[in-house]
Amino acid sequence: MKILRKTYYFIRFLGFYLAKLISANLYIAYDILTPRMLINPGMIEVEVHLASDFGILLFSNLLSMTPGTLSMDLDRERSMIRVHVLYMDRREATEKEIQSIMNRIRQITE
């Protein structure tokens, strides 16, 4: 039964990931093509709630799929990750998306 649940979460995550990939690329392309760029760069720190190394690796790589984010550094305790954000004015929405990615990865890896 556990393998069915993990398979379901994985398929659901794949759909989520593909939707975010398309959305992120369209958002960045729109910003580049408009006459006035909307970027407002900055750094945020996000608490990591993943136990496995694979989960943290997957999270740090997929974090780049959120529009305008890039994982920069993971602390030694593996509890905080520093993220470069292009749109600081959307900070709350970005943090929600990051938590959503982390929760979905937790469902797959734990």
C-alpha cells in the first residue's frame, strides 16, 4: 500500500513540477520582453524540513523552478537554505511556493 501512495504522490508531483516549469519560464520571458523589467532582487533564508540527503538535493535543484529563485547555500546543520530571489516584492508568494515544493518532496522521500 505504501508503494501505491508514493507512486500517487510522485505522479502528482510530476504534474506540479511541469506546471511550475512552464509557468516560471513564461513569467521570466514576459519580464524580459516587457520594456520595463520588474525585478527587485534580494536574498531570503528558508527553513528546511527534509530529513534525507536525496530530499534536500531534489529540493535545492527544483527550487530553481520557482520564477526568479535560485538556491545559493545550505548551512552545515542542513536546516536553512539561502535563496536568491529576483522578485522580493512577491516574497510571501515565493515563500509559499517554496514550502509547497518542500511538502511535496517530503511526501515522496519520507
